[in-house]
Amino acid sequence: MAMPAATIATMTFTREIDAPPAEVYRAFTTAVALREWMSDGAQVDAREGGAFILWWNSGFCTRGNFKALDKDKKLTFTWFGSDEPTPTSVTVTLEPKGGGTFLTMTHDEIGSDSVWDHLRKEIEDGWNESLENLQSVLETGDDLRVTRRPMLGIIGGSMLTAEDAKRLGLEGVEGLRIDGTVEGMGAQKAGIGKDAVIVRFDGVAMTGYNALIETVSKHKAGDRIEVEFYKDGHKQTATMELSKRPMSEVPGDPKRLAELVKARYDEADRRLGELLAGVSEEQASRRPAEGEWNAKEVLAHLLDTEIDQSNWIGSLIQNEEVLWFADNEHTRVAATVEAYGSLAALLEGYRRVQRETLAFLANLPPHFVARKGSYVRVGRAYLDGAYHSDDHYDQVKTALGK
């Protein structure tokens, strides 16, 4: 006797996006763009019959093939998630509307039986969330997965040890002892400070640092969470508002972007110059301990990082993002030191590649600046990461014995 045909469900999503159809089409057909709004990793062969695979840090992945491609107008692809029993099909139609795009997505061949019950909800929520992020990335450059990621404002912490428990009068208590908090952020406003011990966060017992990370990851900036903690030996309960992540505004003019980055470079280089003033070659070549970098090697690392970041920008412009840097590879660092030789040559080399970076940023091509997701990522990498050298000042001081 023939088995009855499976019942099929279809989901339809629509969204009006203030970006031209070509940019929306690119967002579905290039690995760089897909990572900027949807997945954590992607490999894409955008041709009829070509395959793609997308993956997320959560462990979920999906794969499929492009069944039909009508450039800047329509595309159809199969979709087979790692937790789904059978492949499904997705069609995306792009219609010009004003200066933007009206997107219609149809996800069909979804099973409607009990096997698919929880999957249908996940598919619906997943597309709604992803398409909202697509709109944000294309219109403003903001990846909501990043901008909505909450911060506690906690500086360091570890599980309460027996020694600390005795010192704080908290024998028998299990929780996370906090080293400090950031002024004005959620933890500090909730009354948490140095040596406070968090025992429950949003109802979850703090049995390890990962418990805190996993709990926070389920929330967005602005959410209000109940936290139980010990302070000065007394148990307290407070409501903590998860803080927004501070992020720089990226100017739309790349020349203005270069000016802002230069101001940060100048201040960082001033401090670095003062730190290295009067340092001899012997001092700069001395290691503070076996296996640790000397001052020259730290400077070589900074120089190599600057080069790698410029290469990263170039790869983004070409739609082939470089995802791996080698600036921590000791063999490369040692080679850079050997090639430049003196401390003065390394310092001038570092400043020269900074000047190259500034020229690169100032002259980013208009078509790349229009790709707000990539352009804003580049801008924030330099505006929020321009203090990379600061992270190494203590390392240089230790190497120089200062």
C-alpha cells in the first residue's frame, strides 16, 4: 500500500531595504557579504549548480546548491540544515522600489508533520532575525549581532577559591569573584565591585565562568537581569541592565576616517616614542624571560599587524576576505627584526606602514564605501582597534626592565 504524501509547508517573508537590488543580490551570493549579516563562516560558488556551505559558531551549519540565478533579480537555492531531516528550497525575488529594493523570500518544501514542529519555529525566527540584520547591514553598516551584544562591565573574575572565601568570610559559597568593574556600566550601577561574588545570574547558578558567558549570550543590550551576589559579606539581589557595547561612529567620507585614525596613531606613537627614547640596541634585544619577546620583536609584531590589516582591507575590496593573520608567528617576527636590523629602523618602518594605511583608508574606492557592511567594519577595526599598540606597552616596559 502506498504511503500518503507528506504535507508541505511554505513560509513567506518580505522586507523593504534602502539599498539597490545589486547590493542585496550580492549579500546572498558572496561569502564576505553572507558573513556580514547571516553566518559566521561561508564558502560560496555562485553559479547555477554551484554549492555553498554556511556555518555558525553555535555548531549549526547548512549547505545547498544554487538552482537558478537571475543577476540582481532572483535566485533559488536548496537549503539543508544540519538538524533538518530533508532539504528544502528558498527563492528570493528582488524588485526595485524607489532607490531601494523590495525583497520577497519564499521558503518551501518544509515538512508540516511533528518531526518539523520545532524546526518550523526555528526557521521562521531565524529568517526574521537574519533579514532584519541584512537590512541593518546594508543600510547603516551595523551588524546587530555585534551592536546588540551586551556587556556587563566586569573586569576579570574567577571562581571563588577557598583562600578568597576565608578572606571574604564566605566559606561554603560557590560563585564568581569579581576583580573590578567599568565605571558607568551595568555591573557597577548594580552595586557590584571588587571582590563581589556573583552566585546567580538570571536565575542560573554561577558554577563556572562559562555559565556567565552562556547566560549573557542569550540576551541583548538593554535587557534587565536579576543578579544575586555577596558584597562585604552580605547577600544582595539587584537588577542589572546589560550595557550597550561602545562603538565608534564611522564617517561616510573615507578621508575623514583617515584623519580620525591618524589622530589616534599620533597619540599612540608619541607614547611609544617616549618609551623607546634612549634605549640601546642591547636593551632592545634583551629578552625578559625565555620564550618572551624583546622590545624589537614587539615592535616587529606591531609592524606586521599593520601590514596584515592593509592586506585584509584589500581582500575585502576584492570580495575575497583574508581571515587569518600571521603577525603572532614568531618565525615571521624574527624575520622582520632581521630584515630591519636596528630599533630605529623598526620604529621608522612601523610609522611608514602606518602612513601607507592612512593613505589606503583615505582613498578607499567609492564602490567599497557604498558597501556599508564592509566599510563600517573596516572603520571600526581602526577607530576601536587603533590602540593595539597600547596593549603591548606593558610588554615593552617589561622587556626593557622599566
